[in-house]
Amino acid sequence: MAKGDSFRRQTLDSASKDKLLEAANNRDTTMSIFQYAYFLLWLMMQTWSHVTALQSKYSPKRSWQGIGIHQ
């Protein structure tokens, strides 16, 4: 327990805390939470549209008929 506490104290000294705060406050390099949420929403919508397009293109009946297994 004491070993972990001393390790934590070494890793999070005041200089590294200042660096973390500076990086968190720097809006030029870090994406804002709204941009991140919008990107995730856009990505989900793209994935959903691709999945539905693939489902309609390759319906199970037609794909089985296409390779000649479905009777």
C-alpha cells in the first residue's frame, strides 16, 4: 500500500499536474466534448446507413439463391 502511494506521489507531482491542467485548458489541441459527441453521432449514423444498405442489398433469400444453395 505504501509502495503504491509513494509511486502515485512521484507520478503526480505539481509539475505534471500543471502540465495536465494546461493541456486540458488548451482548446486548440484538445477536441471539445461537443465536437467529440457530434463525431460519435455522425459515425453511428454512417454505420447505421451502411448496415441498412447492406441488409437490403443482401437479403438472406437472394444471397442464398445467388450461390445456388437455396431451393
